[in-house]
Amino acid sequence: MTDAQPSYGPSLLKLLLLATALFVVGTNAFVIAGLLPEIAADLRATPSAVSYAITGYALVVAIASPAVALLLPRVPRSTLMAAGVAVLGLGSALAVLAPDLPLFIAGRTLAGLGGAALVPTATAAAAALVPPQRRGRALALVGAGFTLATAVGSPLGTALGEAFGWRAPLWSLVALAALLAVAIPLFVGHVPLAGPASFARRLAPLRDPRILAVLGATALLTAGFNTVYIRSAAVTEQATGGSGTALAALLLVYGLAGVAGNIAIGPVTDRVGNRATATLALAGQIVALAALALVFRSFVADVVVFAVWGVVAFAATVPVQHRLVTIDSEQAAHAISWYSTAMYLGIAIAPPLGAAALATGGAAAVPVTGAIATALALVSFLLGYVRRRTASPALPA
């Protein structure tokens, strides 16, 4: 801790609170993946039907996040974040108390509105709370909340659900959200507000084909790994014997390997560029998911594949974001704001993709579908470079 305090300054506690808030948002989104069979049995629905609650949650976040930034630019940031985490907690509580699937989906959708207010606001606040020379570290610290949600939150929630029922991990998130709703206004306090941007300024990045190519790659990449991650219980059922504890172990392996991949890929991207690193990581996910389609019946083989998959899946996001902010420095801030929208659109696409694959081809078809979506992501990412070359004006003789 002695090194952390000088690095982040007196804002360390504030940044840790924001990171915890993003941990709650991320865990709330992904913990359902490991609990699908239990929730479906309790609500008298199919796992595929329950998975559409993830689609509803993600669509709300994807659509409402830009609207919040556009319509509420003058609301104090701490107030907006506290309200967001409170609404997320309220929606999660309604989902836990739901006696049937429609009310469960309604609660999840309300929670999505809270996430839409919280995620972009907390990300922007992280950069505003520290001096310019520390913004990269502040963004990394707050963003680690999402990383830990996948690495620790989701597998821990799965194990907790196996021991005490699926409602237990969601009640834990409700309690944590309630604490954050009180702590954020008290300890984060005032966050400097940036000048409001016009609607046209916010839409400007969407007129650049290179940025659209990266956003398309983001949506397809996210859809690719979430198609498998969300249906991981069904994909690995023969290997785990339906054990929630064994599934939690696989998800933990995936998440911890992902943290390692996320840490390692940053320096590599700085050294060799985002094109090479993104291509390598996306190709790695294609290979890992194709391998999973062949070995999904073996638990030992699944452990190995989940570890490799975690490394490349987490690694792919860093060079993709790097490419997005280096296309046009003047539009970088607005371009990156569309990243979360593209990411949540990918999450929304994943449940119907996974359900269709499972229904038509069984467990093996799910990772194959994820590999195809990832291959399309790679094509979209590389098309952005083709566009840049062909659009360059000819040099004078």
C-alpha cells in the first residue's frame, strides 16, 4: 500500500470505491452464467429462456449509457453514480424476489438502467479525479473492477449458489450495492465536470469507417466469448457432471488466466502495435474455442483450454481499445465512449446465439459458434486498416 498511495495520490479511496462499483456491475452481469440451471429450475423455465435476461440487461445498458451522458451532463457525478448503483441494487432485489421469469427479467432490466448510469460515469470520474499524468493508472485501477468480476466475482457467485441457492450471490450484490450507494456520496464527493458535448460531436466517431470497423470487432468479439461463457454450464456438463463447484473451478481458471493475459498484453501492445497483438489474440480465441468443441467432455482438457481461452480473450480487449483511441486523437474521448455500447451489444447478442447453437448442434456447436463470431471480429478489425490505406491521398510526383 505504501507504493499505491503515492501513485494515485489522495484519490486512492475514491478510485477503490469506483472499482468496487464496477465489480458489482460486472458480477451482476456475468454471475447468471454459472447459475442458469438453478434459476431455470426454480422459475420453471428453460436455461435458454433465463439467458435472455442477460440480453435484456445488456441491451438496456448499451442503449441507455449514451442517453445518460447526453441528457444528464450537469447532474453531479457522485449523485449520478450513487443513484445508478442504488437502482442496480433495487433491480437485483426485484429479480431475487421474482416468483416467475417475467418478473425476474423485469428486475434485471431495471438493474441495467442503474448500470447504464454508473459505468460510463465511473470511468470518466476516474480520469477526472487525478492529475493528467496519473490518468492511465487511475483508469486501470477502476477498470480492474470489471476484470475481477469475471476472474473472481462470477466463479465465487457460482460456488455460493451451489452451496446456498442461486439467490444468495444476488443478495450479496444487493447488500454491496446498498453500501456503495451511501459510501460514494460520502467519500467520493465532488467530481469535476467536463464541458457538455453536442449531440453531433458525440455521433462524429460513427461517421469514421475505421472506428466503425473497431466497434464492429468489439461487438463480435464480445459476442464470441460470451456465447460460450454464458452457456458454459451446458457446454461443460459432461465434464463437470453438472457440479456447480466444478464449473466454478473452470470459471476461476478462466478468470485468473484472463487477469494474467490482461496485464501482459499492455506492454506488448506498446512495443509491437495494436494490429499484431489484436490479430494474435483474436486468432488465439478462435483456436481455443475450436479446441473446446473437441475436448469439452474431459474436465482436465477443459481446464487447459479454459486457461488458454482466458489469456487470449482478456488480452484481445486491450489492443482493440488501443486501436480505437489512436485512430483520431481529437475524437478519442467520444470514440471510447461508444466502446461500452458495442461491448454490451455483443453481450446482448450472445444468449440467442448460444441458445440457437445448443438447440441445433448440441454442446459442441456452442464453442464453434463462438469461434465463427470471433473470426468475423478479426475480419472487421483488419478491414479498418484496409480502409485507411485505400483512403489515403496519392503523394505528389
